[in-house]
Amino acid sequence: MSLPLPHSTVSSPLPARGQARVFEGNVRVAVLGSAGQVLGEQSLAATVGAPQWGSFGGEVAFRPPEREEEGAVRFFSLSPRDGSIQEAITIPVRLRPR
């Protein structure tokens, strides 16, 4: 993942970019609050699906916290078989308040 950078301070909408090798090129991006709650989630399309690597980019709107807090951005794919999360990468960030 090339954006966001680890430990950077982010605001909504969050720019998200990178490369992925996921089923049908469907990359899920979730912004998580300090307690792990989902503040926003978006599906982004990679240029190509697995087994090749594809580039993806877009923005993820999320509900900003009341005060600046630690959070995370999780990039993942969903299993075509049962919808469970697979191939997750989590990047720590600071969430800027409203």
C-alpha cells in the first residue's frame, strides 16, 4: 500500500492507493477508530484481478472522531466462498477530528 503512510494523520475523505492481487480486483478499505469500530468502508477496483497484481486508488469517506485519536486503515479482500475477510493488511494512522 502506498497511501496512507504508516502513522500519518489522515482526514476524511482518505486517499487510498496501492497494488493488490485479489479476487476480481475488488479491494475493500476500512477506516477503523481507536476501539476497532468501522468509521467508513469502501470498495475500490484494481486494474486487474488475481492471479496478477493490479493498481488501485480512490477515496474512502469516514465519520471523523470528536478528538484526534489513534486508528487504522485495513485493506482486505472478501472470500468469494463465504464472505470472510482474507489477505488483510492494517496500517496504523492518526485520525483528524471534525
